[in-house]
Amino acid sequence: AQSVTQLDSQVPVFEEAPVELRCNYSSSVSVYLFWYVQYPNQGLQLLLKYLSGSTLVKGINGFEAEFNKSQTSFHLRKPSVHISDTAEYFCAVKGDGGTSYGKLTFGQGTILTVHP
Amino acid sequence: ETGVTQSPTHLIKTRGQQVTLRCSSQSGHNTVSWYQQALGQGPQFIFQYYREEENGRGNFPPRFSGLQFPNYSSELNVNALELDDSALYLCATALMNYGYTFGSGTRLTVV
């Protein structure tokens, strides 16, 4: 079974400042990792994903994340945020095989609020 | 426009009733998953269908059931609705078994 812990429920930051949203996971098998963003009253939009290869993954809207297998982390970063980045962000993990095939396990979410 | 359309967008039902939620996906996306997102929570996996057969299920009771059709559309059915079933229900589709595209969801309120 897999689990995901997002270490911060809320992150306030000023516009143009850098931000890091932290995510730790646990799994007994190889994993695929994802970050999704959810704007109010909308579904989830994929920001980026790690499947294999380079541990630094670049996504949309200037976001990137680094997969650290030894620390079982997949933190999301952006060097300079905009007001429009205000949203809720979800980290998710999918195990490679086993029961509950295809299941994405999500963290509880981090609300990013960008202040002017 | 995500390519995944869910209907209806909002729905109010009475406890004990039955509800059907619908999802249509991009052509060729033969994998569809359904998730329940309660207020303030992350989405929880309900089940997944691949080529019209259920091939994965989360910790949800049998009153949650689904169908996937040859045209890649899908339904989520919930019987004997309970107040705790109030949530945003999300459909996600994929061509391969990762990189899911989510719809905008159906907000179900049970009163």
C-alpha cells in the first residue's frame, strides 16, 4: 500500500517570491509520482509527473519537482510565484503493480495563497 | 478544455435515493477511474475500469458501482445514498495507465 503526506496544509507567500510545497510518500513497490493543481470549483490539472529517468522533473507554469528516493520525497518548487498560482496543490503516488490497480493515492492537499 | 466531460455539474439528492453520474472521455482513452473528494480532503480512489471491466477498487462498499461503455464513456452509480456521500466526484481517464486527465467533477449533495 502507498501513502502520501503533504507536510504543510497552508503556505502563504508574497508575489514573486520562491515557494516549495513538500511531499513525502511511502510505498513497498516502485512508484510513479504526480503533482496536481485544483482551482476553486474545478477538477484536477496535472502539473508534472515522475515516471523514470531524471529525478528533476519540469512541468507547466514554471513548476518543477525533484524525486529523492532515499528521502522518499517529491517536493514541488517554483522560483517566482504569481497571484494566479493561488490554488490547492495535491501530491499523488501510484504504485507499480499490486492490488487496487491504477489507484492514485493523494495527499491531503496544500493551499498556496499568493499575496500581492 | 480537458477532454473529459462530466455531467451533471451539480446534483441534490435525498438520503436513500440512487444516483448516476456520467463521464465521457477522449477517444482512445480506454482506462477510466472514479474518485470521491470530500470537502477539505484529497481525492479517494473508488474504482477503475479498463476495456469495460473493473480492474481495481478502493475501500468503498458495493453500493458504489460502475460501468464503462465501448465508446469510452462511463457511469458511476451509488445506491442507498447516505449523507456522507456528499462530495465532489471526479472522473479521470488515460490512454496508458498513468498521466490521468481529470474532469471538472460532479458536486453531489445528499440531504
